[in-house]
Amino acid sequence: MLIAAVLMAGWLPRKTLVRLGGGPGFVSRCAGRLLCSPAPGQKLLLGLVLGLLPCGMVYAALLKAVNAGSAAAGAATMLAFGLGTAGALLAIGVFSSAITARLGRHANTIAAVSVALLGAYLLWRGINAAPTMGCHHGH
């Protein structure tokens, strides 16, 4: 998250980074073209294309669906996951668009600082985490 914040703010040129792996090139190219389009239909298509990118939460839901016991139960699990996340994702999209419109050119800087603060907080939490119950060393 800290690296993402640095890149978002433009504090480090992307060309100075080493790129590992090729990534999903076709999906990235399609998403890039759709992202630049102002048409609402293109934004819907962008959402569908971005659904092809890997996501840890989707993988977790898929593991739960596989363990559901039947194909119908697995499908119901994935449907529930999709319905449960759709509202939150829609709200985030609407909220971020409204905030970006109000903040104008400062929106990217504020977003970068927010991501950096969250990344620093998570790093601090990880460093200062209390040991778990089964990991006591000593007598």
C-alpha cells in the first residue's frame, strides 16, 4: 500500500520500478481503453472486464462455495457474495465520484495520502502485534 501511495502521488516515476511478470495484458489494455471513455455503458463494461482480474476476496468466496456441499449450494454462496458486495462497491463508486468532483485536482493527492496512512497503520499493527495464544516462548 505504501508503494501504491507513492505511485499514486507521482513521487516516484513508474519507469524506475522493476516490473515482475507480464500480468493480464489483454484485460489491462481493455480496462485502460474503457477507463478513458465518459460513456456510462463503457463504465459498465469496464466493471465487467475488471471482474476478470484476480481478487483475494473472490478466491476466499470460491473456496467457501467449493466447500458448500453441492453445485446449487456453491452457486447460492457465490450469488450471496456477489449481492453482498455489489451494494458496497456501488456506494464506493458513487462516493468516490462525488468526492473527486468536489476536490478537483487535489483528489489524487488526498487519495495517495489516505492510502499511505492506511498502509503505515497496517504496517505498525503488524510490527506491534501481540503474540497469539499458542506461541509463548519461555517457561
